[in-house]
Amino acid sequence: MKVEVYGDIACPWCRLGTHQFHRAVAEAGAEPAVELVHRPYQLLPDAPEEPRPLMDTVVEMFGPEQAEAMVTEMTRVGASEGIEYRFDRAMAVNTLTAHRLLWLALYEHGAGVQAALATALFDAYFRDGVNVADHTQLAEPAERAGLDGGRVRDFLASEEGSAEVREQVAAARREGVTTVPRFVFGNGALIVGVTGTEALRDALRKAGGR
């Protein structure tokens, strides 16, 4: 069974939602029958290529008090799920390059490697303070997920995958995707936003005819 998820590496709720999805698959006893395919979406498609502290962006968008409350709550929720968010380290930057790498992983290695790469990129962004637009810094999480370092460096130095990813992002917006994560199941069922492991597990069972 294939499940598609639309999301962005810069989306903390996407990090949480995909984490819960993988746990739901394990709890449903559906491994390895379920493939999670990551489809690109950009929260801020015009974000600059030069990184800046994520907290600066969040404060500009929501104001200091609300920004602090939001990241405190997200950090608390993440910790309760076993996810470490370090918003004080995170660097806001355009995520197109990271999505290109996910595209490469899917088309050359399959959904399993792509899913491992997505987790590595989420941790790089939200935990480790990695600039996910920097080609050199992206090599480590890519290799950790099983990609060949030389191929990754050559790929990132080219424009390969750029047009395809941009078109996929545009197509998602044309199709009405405005909230992520957005899980699309094989039976047409949708789960939009973070609903918890139980809801994802139930959706998996229904999509699998159980």
C-alpha cells in the first residue's frame, strides 16, 4: 500500500505527523507492506537562500510573546513523542534543495530510503541547526540515509530535479493543498494536519481493508 504525504522540511508539524505515521504502521503490523512517499510542499516558497535564525522569522510573523508560546508548546509536544526540537538552533532557509534531494532518493532508491532521508533532514533542520540549502551540509544526512555521497554532490551541483520539484509544488497548490502534513491513502481517504497515531492507524487499517 502506498500513502503519500505532502509536507515541508521546515514544518514542525510535518516532523511530528510523519513520526506518528511510522509508529502507526508499526502498531498496525503493516510493515513492510506500507510505503510512505513524500511529496514536496513549501510553506514559504520565496524564502531566501541565505539562512537566518528561525526564531527571528517566527517572531516577525507572530510577535515575541506568541512566538515564544508556540515554540515552547511545540517543544513540549515533541518531547512527549520522543522528538527533540531545538528552535534556538534552527536556521530558516529555502527548502527547495532539500526537496530536490528527497526527489532523488525516491526515484533512485525508493520510498524506504526517501523516508529515512526525510527523517534525517527533519532532525538536521529542527535538532541540529543544519542549513538545509547548503550542499556540503546536506551530504551527511543524505549518506546516513543510504545515498552515495559522490552522487549527492554531483546532483546538488546540477539543476537536476529542480524543474520537477517546482512543478510538483505548484501542482499541490493547484490541487488545493494549503495545510500540511496532508496524508493521502490508497482508498482516497485524507488526513490533514496532526491527528495522532490512533487516527493514522485506523486510516491504515481501513485503506488496507482490515
